[in-house]
Amino acid sequence: MASKYETISRTDFERFLGDILIKKTAGLYSNTAGNEVVFAKDTPRPRLWVYVYSSFRTGSALSRKKGQDAIRLVLGWKHPDLQRPIILAKTSHCKRITTWRKNVERKIAAFRVLAEQLPMCQKCDRPMRLQKNKATGNMFWGCSGYRVKLRGGRRACTWTANIPEWDQKKFEGWA
């Protein structure tokens, strides 16, 4: 049976996220379509959050029209000097269908498990970011500090670590 699209009200969305102990982030992040309300769920690791991009524009009570956007979830690290979180794994999308609540809960749980498995950089103690080598297709860990630019354009950290071939399957789909 095909899933049915569901229009979600902002009140229902916020109530649902409040029930699973998610807080609205202090800032509203803008994207190409304008400002969007973002929520965050903590993980067992400090400053690692699962961010839920709501598909609600600021000042709007209803989600965008069918086909315009989906609920997006990402695992991010909040660097104190940056406005936006640094994304540590591939963005996951939830379509706004009748099972959206269950789908959001399942994806949040998966990101929280991934957060516990993320290694820390041996050079600077930042969380590592799952990367994929475009030439070989192999996954590796790259320091999230690579996304932080210092004065003069220098990267804060460029440390990488291989993921053993036998362990690559565990992270398939996350890079």
C-alpha cells in the first residue's frame, strides 16, 4: 500500500519533538529557501547533537507543500566559534507521510548510536567525520576540524584515519 502524504502543523511537530525531549536550537538557520526552524536532540557525547530541520519557515504554521521539502536529520558537532553545526555524517531525510513520527524517532536513535561510535581526533580531540574517498570508494575518518578555517585560510586540523576494510560495512550509508 502506498504511503499517504500528511500535512504537518507546526504545533503538532513541536509537541511531538517536545515529547521525545528535543529542544529548539537557539538560532534559526537559513537555507536557500529562507529561514527554517531547527530542533536538536543531545547525544551521549558532549557537543554532538542530532539536528532536525523542520521544513517550517519562520513565521509559518504549516509545513511546506508536498514535494518541496522533507524533514532532514543530521548528526552535527557544535563548534563554539561557528554559527552552524559541522555535519559529521550523511543527511537523512524523512518524508512527511503518515509514519513520519516513527521514522523520525528511528533515525534519531540511529544517529545517537553512531555518535557513540565516532572516534575522537588523536591530534586535536575533535570528533572525527565519516568521509568517503571518491577515487576508491573506501570510507575513512577525517577530523571535523578540517571544516574550521583559521586566519589566513589554514585548516584547524587535517588528521585522517583509515577504517579497516572489514569494518567498512558497519558504516555503509553514513558517508
